[in-house]
Amino acid sequence: MAQEYKLILKHADEPGYTPDIECYLRHGGYDSLRKALTVPVVELSDGKKKSAQEQIREDVMKSGLRGRGGAGFSCGLKWSFVDRRSGKPIYLICNADESEPGTFKDRQIIHKDPHQLIEGMIISCFANDVKLAYIYIRGEMPKGAKILNQALKEARAKNLLGKNILGTGYDLEIHVHRGAGAYICGEETGLIESLEGKRPYPRIKPPYFPAVLGLYMCPTIVNNVETLCNVKHIVGMGGAEFAKLGTPNNTGTRIVSLSGQVKRPGYYEIEVGKATLGQLIHDPEFGGGLLDGRKLKAVIPGGSSSKVLKAGEKFKLKRKVDGKDVEERPIFLIFLMISIRFSKRAP
Amino acid sequence: MSFSIPAGLEAEIDELITHYPVRRSASLMLLHAIQEHFGWVSPEAVQWTAAKLGLEPINVHELLTFYPMFRQAAPGRHQIKVCRTLSCALGGSHALHRHVCERLGLDAGAHGLQTTKDGKFSVEFVECLAGCGSAPVMMCGDDFHEGVSGKKADEILGGCK
Amino acid sequence: MSAATKTDNNPAPTAIEMIKVKVDGRELEVPRLSPDWQGKLAPTTMIQVCEAAKQDVPHYCYHPKLPVAGNCRMCLVEFGTPALGPDRKPLLNADGTARIAKSPRPAIACATPVSPGMEIYTSTPGVKQMREGVLESLLINHPLDCPICDQAGECKLQEYSVDYGQSGSRFVEAKVHKPKSVDLGPRIMLDAERCILCTRCIRFTKDIAGDDKLGIVNRGSYNTISTFPGTAFDNNYTLNTVDICPVGALTSKDFRFQMRVWFLKDTKSICTSCGTGCNVHIGSREEKIYRYTPRENEAVNGHWMCDEGRLNYKWIQRTDRLRDVLVHGCKSSWGEALREIAHKLKQAPPGSVAIIGSARQTNEELWLLSRLKSRFGAISDSFPRDGQPDKLLVSADKNPNSNGARLTGISFTEAGINLAKIADGIQGGVIKTLLVFGENVVKRAVSPAALSEKETTTEAIEVHGITADVLAKLETLIVSDILPNETTRLAHYLLPGCAHAEKRGSFTSTKGRVQKFMQAVEPAGDARPEWDFLQDLVCNVTGKEGFHSIEGLFNEMAKSVPAFNGLTWAGLGETGVSVKI
Ligand SMILES: Cc1cc2nc3c(=O)[nH]c(=O)nc-3n(C[C@H](O)[C@H](O)[C@H](O)COP(=O)(O)O)c2cc1C
Ligand code: SF4
Ligand code: SF4
Ligand code: FES
Ligand code: FES
């Protein structure tokens, strides 16, 4: 039977868990950062050295982590595209614009466990030689911005952020940048334009691939909130261990946002691919079934930009017709929005 | 009308500018800071911001008119945002919006931000607020409210001074 | 290929790798890198390749001299690239040709670089359908007011609608209405409903004119081009946005509602308002000039011209133009007047003649004057006209042909240095005959009084000694000009001349570009092109038959003026030739 698997949301909803740094530290917070900062340089057989940064990036690649922002692109691969030879600074931006209709997972992390995100960010920045990073948070989350600013302040006070982090000589600053109400600011190049103080019109690719010509025309990494949180866990447990979660091609956990006419809407963290749409809708663990008197009409599995699946529809997955109907489709999808339109109550 | 920015706000703004290697990047944050202080962003404030950042006023005006959160005229003291996107719509947000508007004597069918005559409340429909799991949701000022029934809405409005 | 020749506007090409690509099945070799909008080398784009292949790709936002925006999607094309096997080696078809993997998604030709072996398809049913789709969506909120739109006849929306438009509209909703007749600046009107938001105007004013005054305000289908409220779009290059606006959204206040563009005759000419020599088209109908528009010339003005130069044409049609040949104030004929002048000149003792030419005259006219000058051992000069230069095109020299005056020997390194000598010569009674061409010497001797329309307002006026009192001492004052002024009123012989738009000729720009211009309209009244009657005069004086065509005259001049050696009228082409100055 499919069930929840809590990795990111392990503590967030525990009674008494608070977003302050002391609480986070009590739950093992920033241990992964300490670990990352002290990864010893490895001497290779050919005499070359492999830095801590390279090792973390390799581990993230090994973990098979895919982006949680929508496109599901390999995080390790994305980092590998970063132009590290340009001599220009490398920027990292946490995409906390969460405006895809039907998604409400990043809000939970930011409000309940901001330090997890910040730890993931610091590690990711360290691994990519980033000295300046931003959290682009949607304007409609003023509280979230305040919580993040408070958390950043706490982290700075504990020397987890700022100059010479934990005495390692590594400097990093993270700032919160607020949007002001625009879905398109979630698209990474639109986000970058917005952060540059321009109207957030997405850039054309080519030539403006963020990994090469991103923020201020410098190499830039844009990652989703949940993606960055996962980095913390990858460093914590090791990429190979992380890869055991989920399915081989799609690892780790996913926070599924379930909304619409189900008995128990909400967010559920599951191992990727370990639950079908049907289970999410009907299992008492998850949606608990449709509201009384409703009939399933359609499911929107990945936000407004994804295909609307009609009830009973047979669908193709990677060109292989698997003949299962919508409710049996395994969940590989990124953020999951299930809206169940109802037909009028049966007469 | 001469426009002036109080010293405290200017200090805050100067600090915000240091967050960015390129001054223009601070535009949005400056507009937020100014709006938080004055309630809205006047043409004079746009000019002031542009001068502060070494930009042309049109560069800032472009942003002001793009982002729906910025106000070009003073809104009500309490701003109600009701989500109208799919999950909330399924969860009854249109009825909620109508309820709020009727209670405040506003036209629920009118387009855009509606402000009560006494300038106390403004109500608008907005897009998904990332709270779909507890539809319908609304914001009152900076506060986010989930699963808002008519009764709960009345309490929220009643709590606004 | 012949050895590359090095010229000033084409720096010696460094070896650029050539790659093979196909456009609609036709193979061609193109450089991997091509000049971008600033002339810097950048990866060659599909649209550049298609242009080289003479395969038209419809586009709105793309302009070769503006940064690429890629926002209109009109240029979508389909393409394929060589398929690679698992070993990264190209896969081959049975016949040994490279197998092409067709991209499942189209690409915008204006921004997508080409790669070796790429095949671009511009005429497939899919491409046609995309063009139809883009056009349909651009027309959703468009007012379709072509009958009263100034752009009609040169509008890209109209042109592409002919190719890809639909006769019916599927749009049943209410159209979004936006501001119309918006006064954007002193010279520009905006109809926001016609605007397709290609941002060409924004990019032009920001990146070319360096005046970041335009932007898009509001959002979505309410997006509108605007200045900051209460401010004017008023730099000296604003009218170029009217030219590059692909639709009728931006119109020139000067030209709007004046004439349907398809009635305009187009004449290749040169702007005469400064020494830059921007190439222009003169649009005229039935002897009336309606507008100047810039004519592309990479070596001079690119695609642009300044507003001041563009609008400086109305003086040509002033009603008080000089139309009659006057001898001592009485109407005369060309034959009579020229005969008398020739007679007087022939009797003039050496050193008693002075010539004041104008650096607004053509090379040919100045050369003819210089022949008179050497025949009579005359002292000569022309007037400098100094103004404010800018960073883009406008030159500090407000004369269109200062170099021509200098190269033909009418003026010297510094124009105007002989004027005081001429004044002294007249005062002292040595100089008894003065020829003045196209300059109001009296006004220039006085003070910067109100300037005639013909004068550009920024020019400075120098003070010298040739006052009306001085002119009164002359035995013979021969004046040729276009508009009446204090000097023409004092003339003993007044010869009505022509504006450049009424004749042919050539100028030498500040940078040494020799460029010719053509005749757009007929001269006023009895006026004749100066070169034409100067030719007669030279003939009368020297007894040698001259040329009766501008071609012959130019070629003769080119032989005798060292800087012009080797030039021919035909060889100037439409965009001129650079000479050493
Ligand atoms: C229209 C549009 C909206 C998007 N909105 C969001 C968003 O709200 N949050 C987000 O994380 N990614 C969003 N994305 C995806 C981002 O472009 C980008 O892929 C993502 O931030 C990369 O992070 P990841 O690799 O960690 O997933 C959006 C993409 C598009 C095309
Ligand atoms: S006004 Fe013309 S040039 Fe400017 S954006 Fe609109 S269509 Fe393009
Ligand atoms: S720059 Fe000079 S030549 Fe060019 S249009 Fe202006 S005045 Fe005429
Ligand atoms: S649909 Fe209302 S919060 Fe998402
Ligand atoms: S011309 Fe290519 S997108 Fe507009």
C-alpha cells in the first residue's frame, strides 16, 4: 500500500516544531552544512585533486535528484552546465515564486522550516562557488519573506552565513527579493529579468541560458525551494542512499499538492513513483476519496501548464501505451494538482 | 506637490540597494518599501526611485504598471485578496468574494480593485495564492486565511480596525 | 574568390569558418559568425542565412540594426540537424547523404544560430500554419483601420495579411481598446491599438539614440507603449521610430494625413542639413515634397537620420522663392544676364574679382566656380557653419559640402579665413566685382538675427566685415540664391538657383564620402540648377563648350580635382565612394 514518506516535511508538522534556528539545530539542523564544508580534498590516482565542491556536485549527480520546480530536469546536470571558466561570478537563485495554480508545497517549507531551505541553499552555493544568492519569493507571501529574513539573520548570527562561514574562509550572502504578483516570474528567465529590475519577460534561449548568461549576464543557477532542500538531505545521507528512494529514474520524494473535491485535500510527501493518481485520490492516507455525491471528471496532474486528464482516459506514457486509466497512473509528476470537477449531484 | 522620503525609510532603501551589484535590481524592493510606507506609489515616488537608482522614470513606471500588487492610487486601509483560481473556485471562492463585496457594499461584478467609500477596505480577486489545499483562501493585509467560510470572513472583516 | 580588398568600412576580414547549411533544399555556404546589430561577430542566425538564400522570412520585431528581441514569433521556421548515432557519428541515409533529424519544435529564425549541416524549412505547411496563427493573434485587438492609416501601403501587417491572413475573423469577444492619438512627443503620434508590441521603437531609442524614454506600461492585452506620463519623447531621432514601426502605431505629425504613400514618387537624395550627408529618399508628388525618409547606407547613416535634417525641407516650397532673373532689379532673361555678366567679367582686371561660394553647393558647382576663380585670379572663400554635434550622426559642420568647397579650391583648410581680406579688398577699392553664391553675406556680417527657415537653428554665425555698406562700394555684385534676403536685394545681377531636390549633383561629406543625389521636383519659376548656368557662364567667359549633362561635368571635374581622380558619376553608385580628404 502506498504511504507517505517524510523526508523534507519530516519535522515541519510535528507538534511544537518552530521555524527558529534553535529548534532547527535541535533537530540536527546545519549538520549537513558542517559536513559539506569539511569534505576532505581527495587525491586521485593520477595525482589530480578533487575538491570538496566537485565531490558534492558529483554526489548530487549520483543522487539522481530532479528539479522540483516543474520541468523535472536533473539537478546535477543543470549544475554541470554552469560556465565555471568565464571568470564571472556565479549566482544562485532560489525560485520561491510558487505561483503555479495548484501548488502549495514551497509555502509550507518556507513558513514552517525556513532553515532547511537556507541550509540547502548554503550547501548548493558552496558546491558551486556562489558568493551571492537570492531567494525570489512571490509578493503575495509577505509573511514568508519576513520569516526568511529572520532565519537569514539567525544564520548570520551563528556564522552559518556571511563572511568566513564557520571559519572555512567561505563567504556567502543571501538576500530575499520579493515579487509583486506575476505568475511569469516563476519562469527562470522571467524571474531573472524581474530580479534585474525589468519587466519579467522571459528571455530567448538561445542565447540566454541561465547557466551561461543568467543574472547580469553571469552564470546562474535557478532551483526550486524543494530541490534545494533535497540537496541538504543528499549531503546528509549520501547521493547513493538518496537514489534508493523513489524509482531509479526519478529519485527521492515529492511533495504532492492535492486540491479539489476530495475529502482530504492537502500536501503529501511520497516516494516518487510509489503511488498512483488513484491511490492519491482515494486512499484514506491521502485524498480519502471524492466528496460525497461527486463523480470524477478530470485531473490536472501538474499545474495549469500540464495536460488535463479526463476521467477514464487512456494515456500514453513515454510512447508506450500502458492501457491504465488515469487513476492508475503512477505519479512521476512534479507538483501535483488534482482538481476534480464534479458533475451535478445525481438526481 | 513636493515629495520627500523620511530619513528612516531612506536608510532602509539605501540598505536594500546594497543587496545588489546592479542598482536597478533594487527597483521592486524599493517600490515595496515605498508602498509599505505611503500605501501607494505616486508619480513623484516613481521619479524619486528612478533618480535614486540612476534610471529613467519610465523604467520604474513600467514595473509599477506591470505588477498588480503595486498601487497607483491610495487603496483601502485593509486590502482583501480573494483567490479565484481553479481550486479555490471549486471550493467556493466566488461565493466568498460576493459575500465580502456585499457586506462592504461593493460591486462584486466590477473589474479590478474595489474600494469602499470610507477608504477602509479594498477587495480584489487574485490568482492562486498557493494555498489550494485549504480552499477557498484569502488575504487580509499581510495575513493569509485558509478555508474561509462566510462566517469566518465576517470575523476577519470585523477584526479590522 | 578574388583577394579581399581593404576599405575603410570593411575591415580586413579575418578568416571565419564557413559551414554548409540548406534553406528549403538549397545548399549554401555561410560563415559561422556574422556581424550582429552592432557589427560585432556573433553566431550566424537562421534569418541571416535565409536572407543570403533570398528566402524571405516574415518578421516584425527583428531588425538587423537593433538587438534581437524575439517577441513577435512571426519568423518561426522548421528545421532539422544531422542525426547522430550512439557513437556521436552522423547517421547516413541509404544513399550516403546525412540523415536529418527534424526538430519537433520550430525555432525563431531571428535568434537561432545555424549549425553545420542544418536544414531550414521556410515553406512547409507547418510554417505556413504558424504564420497564419501568429498573424491571427496579432490582429485580435487590432482596429483594422487601414483606410485612414498612414502606414497603409507600407505596413507589414497588411503585407503579411495578404500572404497569410484570413478573410474572416474567429474573434467574437470584445476587442480591448487602448489609447489613440496619443501625443508621444513633438513629432510623434501613437495609436496604441495598432501597436503590435514588437518593441522596435523602445530598442531604437534606448540602444541607438541612447535616450531610454519609451517603455511598455500595463500588462497583457492592455500593454501599451508609453513615455513616463507627462514627459515627451523628444530626442533628435524620434522619427526613426516611425520608419521602423512595422505598423501604423507611430506616425509622424508632419506627414500624417498628408498623402497616401503609394502616390509618392521616390527620389534618392542626400540630407543637406549637416556634413554627415545622410542618404535619404525624398517622397514627392506632383512637384510637392511630402517627406524625407532615411535611405540605408552602411558607410554613412546606417538606417537612420536625425529629425532636424528630416524635417528641414519646407523652405524648398516657400512661396517667396526667387523665380526670376533680375538685372538691376528688373526682370531679365538668362541669356541676357549671363552674356552681360560674362562681358563684365572678361573686362575685369586681374585681382579685381572675388568669389564667395557656399559649402551648400555641389562639388560640380564649386568646381565651376573654381574655374572662374583661376581664370580671373580671383580670391575666394566660403562660409563655415558650426553647430552642435551629437554622438550618433549629427556633425558639428552644418554645411553639407565643406569638403567639396575645400577640395575644389574655393575655401581653405579653415573656411572663412579669406572673408576679412575680401572685405578689405572691397573697402580699399581693389575688389570691384563680387560673386556670391547661396550665402546671405550681409546677415552673416551683422548679428545672429532671426534665422530663415533654411538655416538650421543651431548654427553659429560668424561676424566679418562684409556689410551692406561695403557691398555698396562694388561695381558689380552678382548673386545667386534660392530665397530672398538682404544680399539678394542688393544684387546687380540676381540668378535664381535650385534646392538640391530640384537638381542633380554630388556632395563630399565630412568624412569624405562623395555621394550623388537625384532630382525630385522641378525648380521654381525660371530658376535653373547652378551647375547648369555656371556651365554657360564658364563657356561664355572661356569660349570653350561645356558639358550639358551632370555625368559629363562630374567626370571632367573628377579628372581635374586630385581628390576625385578616378571617380565617375556612374561609379558613385547609390551610396557613394569614400575619398581621401
Ligand atoms: C510559466 C512558468 C512558471 C513557472 N513557475 C515556477 C514556480 O512558480 N516555481 C518554480 O520553482 N519553478 C517554476 N517554473 C520552472 C522554472 O522555470 C525553473 O525550471 C525551475 O525554477 C528550476 O528549478 P528546479 O530545477 O529546481 O526545478 C516555471 C516555469 C514556467 C515556464
Ligand atoms: S509602436 Fe510600433 S515599433 Fe513600437 S512596439 Fe508598437 S508596433 Fe513596435
Ligand atoms: S545627421 Fe546631418 S545629414 Fe544626417 S539627417 Fe541629420 S542633419 Fe541630415
Ligand atoms: S487556487 Fe486558490 S490558492 Fe491555489
Ligand atoms: S522576428 Fe523573430 S520573433 Fe519577431
